[in-house]
Amino acid sequence: MAIKRGSQSGGGKSKDTGSRVLASIFVFFLTFLAFSFLFVGRGLFATASSGHNELSTLSTRQDLDWRERLALQHLNSLFSKDVIDIINASANDLGPLNIDFFRKDKLSASWKVAGNKRSADNATSAEVTGEALKTQQEKSKSKEEHTSNEDNSVFFETPAILARRQLREKRREKRAADILKPDDEVTVKLENAAIERSKSVDSAVLGKYSIWRRDNDNENTDSTIRLIRDQMIMARVYTSLARMKNKTDLANELQNRLKESQRSLGDANADSDLLRSAPEKIKLMGQVLSKAKEKLYDCNLVTGKLRAMLQSADEQVRSLKKQSTFLSQLAAKTIPNGLHCLAMRLTIDYYLLPPEKRKFPRSENLENPNLYHYALFSDNVLAASVVVNSTVMNAKDPGKHVFHLVTDKLNFGAMNMWFLLNPPGKATMHVENVDEFKWLNSSYCPVLRQLESAAMKEYYFKAAHPTTLSAGSSNLKYRNPKYLSMLNHLRFYLPQVYPKLDKILFLDDDIVVQKDLTGLWLVDLHGKVNGAVETCGESFHRFDKYLNFSNPHISHNFDPNACGWAYGMNMFDLKEWKKKDITGIYHKWQNMNEDRVLWKLGTLPPGLITFYGLTHPLEKSWHVLGLGYNPSIDKTDIENAAVVHYNGNMKPWLELAMTKYKPYWTKYIKYDHPYVRNCKLAE
């Protein structure tokens, strides 16, 4: 019994062990299948990313098992042929699609990404990132090549893939060429500089048209005229290009249209001045320009031609400005026909008078120091009459005013005759001839001695100096004949001319008096000799603008930033003048400047030197300057001034005078006077 039970028990154990072995084999088989499916699935996705062409080659491989063939069939059913083509094209060119591909900005030119502009500040970081991505791509590419070599993969390209690749390569080459294209920054800078120079040119010199003129700020102002002129500019450009390319017919047609536009424009300054045929001419010109653009337009050629025209116009403007300077200097030193006529007629009539009728009344007032005495040195009859008339008309007590007028022998008869015919009311008038001052000779006066020297005569009269409009403009103002006249230097000899006077008010002949000036005799000069209005606000009235501070005589004795002052209205204390020997100081410096090494010709530089430290500043309202050159003087300042001064080239008796300032001068002229009317002197 015991043996039987043992036998049964051992059989049960054998049966239990067998079942366990079978279970283990089954579990192992299931595990193997799971890993196989996992491996096959991963291979399928890798195979799909390799492209449709690779799929076709995989089907021919001898080592593929039934599981891979089954996976391929399922993949073809999941993706369309277009999707597989896209995956295949990307995989063949750049490897499997990944996020690095998009980070490197290698998208096709047809892709447009919003906000893809890089700033210059991010350029460095982008380069670093690009290098890192490039290294990563090379590693990935090496890995893929290694894998493909291990798998013995074979790639084939279809014609469509090859064409797309060639297209992308051409686009990359084009972008590289654009990057390597030479920069035109230098050319752009030259064009901008030329434009800025043209903007700075005075519009009065440019002529009747300038796009920078104030009246052209409004884009609708005279738009038709501007259009015609723009068409004419482009016509000239295309005419030049047509001749350059031997298109004679087109050049002739453009030239004809250009002449018609010029005739249509004429002297018109506004659209309302244009001829009725102007719109038709504009239309015809537009048609010709369109034809020329189609046949001749080349951006580089047109830009170059316009730049050349701009530079040429700029040079012409510079030349015209020099000519304008020369002509203005020439006009400033000439005598208008009317003034010459007036002086001649008055001179003739004066010498026809008997001697007893040539005398002025109230001669006893000439040396009375208790009266208000004026010194006026002039050879211009009309200008002197304005000074006297304006002073008397604005004086509170004209009977106490005495005018000492000195002229040259050529105008002595005219001056006498004018004031004999037009006496200044109750004021006293006296006219003298500078040539009758026998004490004023070359042995006493350095200026006269220098004017008689051979060097000075050569400077003024020899033809060796530049005489062209452009070359002679800079030195012409210093060769003005007024510097040869002793009338201009007589201001340094006031005590010698008027030895019995204590104070005298010096006036230029280009001023107008607008208020009573007797208050100037009450101004305390604090022991100074000269009372004048300073001009520190204007840089050209500093000492360094008039004197040669490279010379030690000047640099050791004067301050280059010292305030200048103005001639034209000056109160001189003749007692202090004599005490300080002002005339002797003037002679000393004039002798040192015989070779013009300290200053150029003129009376203001020696005046600044002679009265250095001896000038008392007056209030600016006494004397307002600049009406002969400055068009922007405040009208309030002019009207509140006691004296206005037309210093500069635009004298009020010349045609080049500024119109808005001229009425202050002309209102003191009697244009109905027979002499004025007969000589055709009009307002």
C-alpha cells in the first residue's frame, strides 16, 4: 500500500512539472512576439521616413521577412502617394524631417514666415546657433550614412526630385549673389551730400524755380508748372541716353518735345500764367517719355545721369553766386545815371549864379559850441539831402542844428546848389571842399602818402590782378574807389577840421534819422572819445574778423574777441580827442600798415585800433544797422530806432536795394522837384 501511494505521488509531480515547462515556453514565445512586433513597428516608421522610392527597393531585398512585407502593405494603405513623395523628397535631400530643418531658415523661397526679420543685435547669436545646428546636422548625417551603409540601402532619384533640387540650388545661389553684391553706400552718400549742398543754395541765385523754395512747400502750389519742369528734366536725361545708344530718331523727338515744353512754359511763374496749349504739350511729352522709358530705361544709367546733372547744376550755382558777388560789388561802386544827371545839372546852374547868391545864411552858428553840430562827408547829393532832411524833420528845435557837409571838388557846386534851392528850414548849412584843406597833404597824412605810392597804384590800376567774374569777386570790395577818396579818411581829423567845437555827431550818408538826436549830447561818455553802438551780437564785428592776429603787433596789443562797434552814427568828444592825441595814434598804426599786413583797406579796422579802449557803448536803439544786406531785421527794431543804417551793398538809391526797406529812405525825397523829375529819378 505504501508502495502504491508513493508511486502515485511521483506521477503527480511529473505531470505538474511538464505543465510548468509548457507554460514557460508559451510565455517566452509571447514575449518574443511582442519584441518582434515592437522592432518591426519601429522599422516601419523609419522606413516610411526614408521615402517612397526606398519602399520600392525594400520590396526587392532578399533578407526581408514576411512581417516587413505585411507592414509595408499596411503603410501604403495609410498614406497617400503625395504624402509619401513629400517625405521621400525631404529625406533624400536633407535627411528625415526634423525641427532643426526649420530652425535653420532653409525653407523654400515660396514659404513666407511672418515676423522673420532679424535685428542687427541678434546677428551674432544667430551665427553661433547656426554653427551649433550645422555641427548637429553633420553628426546626424554621418549617423544616417553609417546606418544606410550597414543596411546596404540603395537610393534612386526621380526626374521630379532632381528638378526640385536644382531649383532650390539656383535659389540658394541667387541669395548668395545678392549677399555678395557690392554695396552702393558710397554712391548713396555722394547723392545725399549733393542734395544737401543744393538745399543750402540761396533760392534767389537758383532762379525762378527751386523745389526747396518756401512757396513750393505746398505740394499743390503750381503743380502744373512743376510737372512741366520735371518732364523737361527727364527729357534731357533720356535725350542723353538716346544719343549714347545711337537712337537718333528718339533723341530728336525728345529734343523737339523739350523745345515745345520750354515755349509752353515761357516766363510763367504760376499755373494761371501758362498757355492754353500747356495740357496738350504735357500729354505729348508724357507719351514720348513713356516710349523712351521702354527703350532706354536703365536704373544705373538714369541715376548716374541725374547725379551728373545735379553736380553740374551745383557747380553752375556756385559760379553764379561768385558772379552775383562780383556784380553786386560793381553795382555798389557805380553811380546811377539819374544821380549823375542830378549832379551835373546842379553844378552847371551853381556856377551860373553870381557870387553873392552862393552863400548860406546864419554863418555865425558854425563855431558856436552850444549848438548841435553834425559832420557829414559825402559825394552823393541825394543821399546827403536825405540825411539833412530826416534830421531836421524829426528835430524838436531845428534852429539849433548845424550841418557841416564836406565833399570833393567835383560835387562841390552840386551840393551848394541843392541846399541853396532846398534850405533845411531854420537849421544852419555849410558846405566845404576837401581839396581846399591845404594842411591835409601827403607829408602830414600817411594815407595820402600811401595812395601816391607805386605799390598802391599797382594794386588799384594794374591789369595783373584777376579781372574775371569768379576770380576777382573776393578782392573787388577792397579795390573800391571810395578807399582812394580822402572823404573816407577825413573822420580821423575832426579836431583839425573843426578846431573850435567841443562835441560833434558824425553821420554817414547812407543813414536815415527817425527821431530827435539831441539826447546824444547829454550822454556821459565817461572820459571816452567815441560814443557808438556795439555790434557784439554779430560775429563779423569781432576784432579777429578785421585784424591780422598772426602779426605780433596785433596779437600783443588787442583782444581777438573784443567787441566791435559801428561807424555811421558816432558821438565824438573833441576835447578828449585832443588830450589823447587820437590822430597821432591813427598815424602810428597807419604807417605800420603800409604793406597792408595788419589789415586790409577800409576805415573800420583802423578805427577799431585807434579807439580801442576809448569807446563808450550806446544803447542799441540809437542805431540799427544792416538795412543794406540783412533781409530779416525785426520791423519793430527799425521803427523804434533813432537812426537806421543801410550799411552794405544794397544802398537805397540803387536798383538792387531791398524793396521793403526802401520806403524809410524815399519818404524824405521830393520826387516832384524839377531837378529830380527831369533826371527821371523815380520811387
